[in-house]
Amino acid sequence: MTQRRYLLAESEIPTHWYNVMADVGPPPPPLHPGTGEPVGPDMLAPLFPMALIGQEMSPERWHAIPDVVRDIYSMWRPTPLHRALGLEAALGTDCRIFYKYEGGSPAGSHKPNTAVAQAYYNQQEGVTRIATETGAGQWGSALSFACARFGIEVKVYMVRVSYDTKPYRRAMMEAWGGSVVGSPSRDTNAGRAILVRDPHSTGSLGIAISEAVEDAATRDDTKYALGSVLNHVLMHQTVIGQEAQKQMAMAEAYPDVVVGCVGGGSNFAGIAFPFIAEKAAGKEIRIVAAEPSSCPSLTRGHYGYDFGDTAQMTPLLAMHTLGHGFIPAPIHAGGLRYHGMAPLVSKLVNDGLVEAVAYAQNDCFASGVRFAKAEGIIPAPEANHAIRAVEAEVEAARAAGESRTILFNLCGHGHLELGAYQQYLNGELVDSELPQSDLDAAAAAIAGMPAIA
Ligand SMILES: *Cc1c(COP(=O)(O)O)cnc(C)c1O
């Protein structure tokens, strides 16, 4: 019998987070939008605890994971590595497919890996309240879970379209003690300004970020937390790839290709960055990032400086962007509806270390349903993009007469997105073609931004 799951003992939870900047260099620095100068630690201090600002800018390769954080990780870590024997059979391939499953965390995704770390450092520095945004609700629920461990209050600005269509995510956040409002909301200047222009705005992550940043910047007891994009967030996720490296060794396998889906880039970074270290050291391995064709920042966006949010409150980030005014179609992979991409992931794509692909949501759900039938687990709609990319690898391997070893991150389960599966199965999901004119209009908004040196 071929082994199906590779499990590690609790004692093998990684002791350090891996900082890829030590091996590939930092991305271009964030800039102050007014002066065009790099943003220093003091400018970020109203928003983040100093420990996280330090990690954001650190050149050190390894950062020790505090014992309290490792202890909370042990509620669901180490996570299993699965050999996808069922999917291999269903696809009729001799490729070996492995996946790391992050859906066993309390919130059902990879997000608690960073939420717990961020809540810990905030508590250490005396913060009693955190404001944040959430797309599909995964980040808001992960942060609510994490803050409940540390007695910190949470206010979540939830993108309106998800707030209306995903009531159970909201219940989850509230069960853990979070308070949730639909964004754009009437609770902030940023939200009110949008509602004046568009009372029926479906919202976007960019708008919700503006609201949460404003909340944190205007209250002494409150800081802000981001569930993706920033360097320290990506670093916290590297526990995924480090565990996977050990588990692949247990399986006596090494990936030819590592695949993850990308919204802001954090779960992808989690599985891929520890392998980027090996690629940077000369190992032959391909790394593939899969995004939705309706929000194609890496494959059709512009690599330059842009705001992280719609209301232009954040520093300028060097990233692949569709423009801070871009509002993606309300597709079901809510976690992938962000106009930009992590500066580190953008840099790696620009440097040619990471390949990017894009797929439409109906194709991705087809892959997700195939996976569910073959493997049992019903994937998060975001993860279906990674599965679609894995199937493309299998097709490419077949065409080339090769057998490849493929590793991907199954970043979450889809139990709270079954409404989306229902729509897909009823044939009701629409693929929104994204006309070039929409992209051109969004790009015009960032025409005057500083170029990347
Ligand atoms: C939030 C989320 C994503 C998108 O965020 P990344 O930072 O790109 O990982 C993808 N999948 C799931 C399950 C999520 O919760």
C-alpha cells in the first residue's frame, strides 16, 4: 500500500520563521506618498507593534518563534502532507502529486499561522484592540480566533459583498468575540466618502483596508493587522514550507514544481519560500503562482509603485498592481480579490524566480469538484486555483512525456463556501471577461507613480 499521509510530531513544529529576504534581497522599499522617501519604522509605529516592524525590515534569515506562539500552533500543527493518490488516479497520470493541508486549523485556512503571531506581538506591547479588514471572512475569523487567545478586542471591516453572502463567516468571527461591520461602512470617513459616491458599493479589500487603517490611526488603544501582502506576514507562513520539506523527505520525494494560489501572496509564500532558498542555492525547481483571471495582478498588472488601499492612505508599495481603484468582479474566491500583490512575490516574479498563471472561476470549480470526489476534502474556492494549476502541470507533463513530482498548498477547506459550490453545480456561476479597457482605465490612475529603481 502506498503511503497516503506524512505526519510530523508536535516537537517538529518549526522553531523559526524563514525570512526569504536573506537569500533574494529585500523588495524595493515602501515610499511615503507625499515625499517619495522610503518609509522608516517610526512612520509605521501608529499602525503596528515595533516587533513586527522590525521583522518587516529585517535582513536576518531566521526569526525564533516565541514559545507561546508555538504552543498555540500545536492546536493544529504540524499539518499533514498528503499524497494525492485519488487525484493521480482520477487524472490518469504517473506524476506524483503531494499537498500540504492547512484546512485543519480552527479557522479552516493557513491564516491563523500569522494571526497568532501578530496577536502575540500586539499583546506584548500593550495593545488592547485591533482593527482589520477581511475579504471572504477568512482573515477576520483567523484574527478573531487568535485575539481571543490573548484577550484583545477585534473590529473587522468586511467587504460588503461577502458580508451579505457569507453570514456564517460573520457568525464565526462573532463567536470568537470579534465585532463585524460591512465595508464600506458609516463608521469611518473613508467608508462614508465611498457611500456618498456609490450607495450600493459592493466594496473591495482596498476600501476595507482604508477603513481599518483609519480606525487604527485615529485611536490610541488600537493597532492595525494585515492578513497578507507584508513581508512579516509572508514570513510567518513559512512554517508550512518548512514542514513540507521534512515531509517530502519522509516520502523520499523532491518537488519538480511547487504551486500555490495567490491573492496577496501569503499562503503561496508559506509553501514556496523555503524552496526558493534551495532554488537560490542552485536547486532545479519551478515555482508557480496561480491567480484568478478576473483579478490578474501578476499576469496582466503593472509592476510599479501603488497604494495598498483605495483611499490612498497607505505607503506606496512596489508591486504588481491593477491600480488602487480597481474593483474586481465579485467572484467567489474572495481571498483573491486584491488589486495588488505582495512586494516580495512581485519581486520574485519580476526576477524570474516565480512563474504566474491565471484561471477563470468555472474552470477552477471544475478542478475543485474533481479534487473533492477524488480526495474527499472540499477545497476553499481560492485553493481551486492552485488545483487547476496542478492539473495544467499534469497536462504539460503528459505532453512532454515526463513524470513530474508536484507539491501544492491546499490552503483551506470550503465548508463555509458551499453556497458557491451550489451555484457552480447549478451552472449559475459567471466568468467575467476582464476587458483590456478596464485594465487601461485602472492603470491610468497610477500613471504618475514613482518608477521602481
Ligand atoms: C485569504 C486566503 C487566500 C488569499 O490570501 P493569500 O495571502 O494570497 O494566501 C487564499 N486562500 C485562502 C483559503 C484564504 O483564506
